[in-house]
Amino acid sequence: MKKMLSGITATGNLTIGNYLGAIKQFIEYQKNNKMYVFIADLHGITVPIEAETLSNNIRNIAALYLACGLNPQKTTIFVQSDVAAHANLAHIILCATTIGELSRMTQYKDKSSKQKKNNNTSFIPTGILTYPTLMVADILLYNPDLIPVGQDQKQHVELARNVAERFNNRYGKIFTIPEFITPKIGTKIMALKDPAKKMSKSDKNTKNTIFLLEDPAAAKKKILQSLTDNENKVYYDLENKPGVSNLMNIMASVDDISLQEITDKYKDLGYREFKNDLGDIIAKLLTKIQTQYNQIINSQKLDKILEQGANEARIVADKQMAIVKEAVGLTYKQKNA
Ligand code: TYM
């Protein structure tokens, strides 16, 4: 049994990218491992966001975790800001990193250039730069062995490894060195109209994205209208057929089948049949998730689960925080008092 930890940032409506790259893994791993899964609300304020939107997002993500099958009896589900140690440790981690190290992060480069382009402003929130230090703190507080995430988070997990090693070399063995783990298929779901870029919850063009809470019929339409090519033959070729390959990845991942099985099934059929079937598969998945979600979203049970999760998480995080404080010298009590 391994200890695992992961989270999702509360910046928007979750997409099938979040589901296939992250949540679906959590559901699988919780069977035989101890998982800590949280809603990264503190990460949500690293870019400007309305207060009401943020708090709705937090609740939505929590309800979606449960709707997708996370089991609070097995998995500790909590909200990041409910556990004060996250922000505390983040400051200590921040002081153990360099500006060079943080500004080399791909997501920092992407997000800061988007901020300039989309909002036509030179206002770059410091939070975009320091974001990974908070993520490193999230991870190192729980000494997890594995971090199940999509491909785009690999660099941040590597930073967590580097910082953990740096700390351990200086202060003795404090942190477990975590490993990145990602699904073979579904680790990077691409935008439907622009398969060169990642499907993202913050994409301005909503035709690129399938949201877990959108109308299933509208989601199917997006699949039917997704960008492919003129060949009308279903086979996997990421370089030359990125659109079809992305749709194949989605189908394989949702239905747990291989790319070869898909190629064989559609060998004598064209894109219309393939897209139509995938549209149905997605609509079915969304309907199933949304049925569960609607039963949970307004329930008090949700609040109780998050409260219980925060209590569980605090026990682990506070203990680790005390060890870190002691190691770095943030103590003043007489040793033998
Ligand atoms: P976030 O909120 O951007 O994404 C949440 C999870 O979804 C995965 N993901 C995708 N997977 C496949 N295809 C896509 N198109 C796609 N888009 C997103 C992400 O890889 C991620 O696993 N910083 C993190 C949240 C976080 C965290 C942590 C994760 C905060 N602290 C500690 C792990 C451990 C983030 O913003 O993910």
C-alpha cells in the first residue's frame, strides 16, 4: 500500500482532461492505497478570481470528486485552506527556492504570457511565480510516495523532489522523495478545436473543452464538431493526425480499451461513425457523473465529509509541520524543559 496525494485547482469548471488525467486515477488507486485528495483553493487565488466564483468552484469540485467515485471512507478529501499548514510550509519552501528555478517553470511562462496577451496588461501576479512552492508544500506535508497527476504537472513534482532532497541534505531525512505517476493513456487530453494545445478549464473558446457539468447533448455536439483531418481513416498518429489521435485517446481512456481495439473497430468506418460513438460515450459518462453530482451538491453530507477530511489531514500535516519547524530552528522552547 502506497501513500498518494493529489489536488485540483479551484479555478474553473472541471473538464474531461481533469477527469481522465487525474480523478479517474484517484478512483482506481484508492482501492489499494491511502490517498489524500484535496481542492487547491489557495492555488485558485494565484490569478484574479471573483470570491463567489471561487467558493462555488470549491464546492463543485468536492461534489465532483464524490460523484466520480472518490470514497470518503477510504480517501481523505479536504479543502487546502482548511489545513493551515499548507500556507505555513509554503513560506518555508519559498525561502528554499530561487527566482531562477521558479521562473523556468513552463506553467509560469505560459500563464504569464497569457496574462499579458489576453488581458493586455503587464500585471503579472506574484502568485503565478510562487505557485509551485505551494504545490511542493502540499506534497511534502504528507510524505506521499506517489503523486498521480496529468503530464502537465510533471515539472512541479520534479521541483518537489529537488526541494525535498535539498532539505534532507541540509537537515536530515525529513521528507519522502515523491514520484510522479500518470496514466499511459489520457495523461494529456488536447483541445478539441486545436489539438496542438492542452484542453484547459480556463480556455476562452469553450468549443475546445468538455466540461463535466455541461449538457451531455452539447458535449456530444462538440465531439462531432472537433477538428480532425481529411483522410477519414481512424488510426493513431499523434504527429500527423493530432485531432483523431486525441479523440482515440479520449475513447480509450474513458472505456478502458486499447488504441489497437479502436483502430480495428473503425477500420472500415469513417470519422462520422467514430465521432458519433465517442459523442455517445461522453454523453453517457457525463450523465452518470451529473446524476450523482445533483444528489450531493446541496447536501449537508458534503460539508461533513470536508470537515472530517480536514480533521484527518490536519493530524498528518501538523505533525510534519512541527518536524520541519524544529529542523529549521523555528522554535524557542528550552530543549529539556
Ligand atoms: P490542475 O487543476 O490544472 O489540474 C488538475 C489535474 O488534472 C490534470 N489535467 C489534465 N490531464 C490530462 N489532460 C488534460 N488536458 C489535463 N488538464 C489538467 C492535471 O495534470 C492535474 O493532475 N497545481 C495543480 C493542482 C495541485 C496539485 C498539488 C496536484 C496543487 N497542489 C499537489 C498534485 C499535488 C493544478 O493546477 O492542477
